[in-house]
Amino acid sequence: GDYNCSIDVEQEEVEEKTEGKSNRKVMIKSSRGDTVVEGEIITLKSKLVGFDGVEVHYQWQVDRGDGEGWVDVEGATGPEHSFVARKDTILYSWRLTITTDE
């Protein structure tokens, strides 16, 4: 199955219930504080609930607002993703796609 959870950099934490499996949740927490300094490393951390015993595959995606929509972040295939805060990147939206072998 496929599961998605999206976060904008100004959000500290989001939670999305997944479709089809009501006991499953994908959550993302951002290390961003009240203010962001250019050059600061922002880390997005995921937490999965209800995926015990299920093999999951992570893929972080970004929407840069350039009309391309959601695109995979190359090499970002783990439970966390970090990026450098710049004038452009703090306006991006980020999403984690979870795929299972079910």
C-alpha cells in the first residue's frame, strides 16, 4: 500500500491517518524553531504507528512551487530528511511517501 504525509516548513508537526488501514498513522516532526536562520539545518523526522511487522520503504518528496508538483528527493529514502534553510527551501512543501509490500 501507499501512504503519504505532507508538511510545510512553518509547521512543527503533522499527523495523517492513512487510507484503508485505520490503525495506521504517519507523523512528521520538524526541528524548526520559531525563527529560522539561513544556513540552519532543518531535520524532518517521521514516526509510523501501526506498521509493526510490515516492511516499509521511505521516499521524501518536495514541491518547490515551480509547477512540477511533488518530486522525489534523490537519496532521501530513510525515516529522516535534513536540508539547509535558505530563502527558497523554507518555502517548499515536503512529503513523505511510505510504501509497503502488502
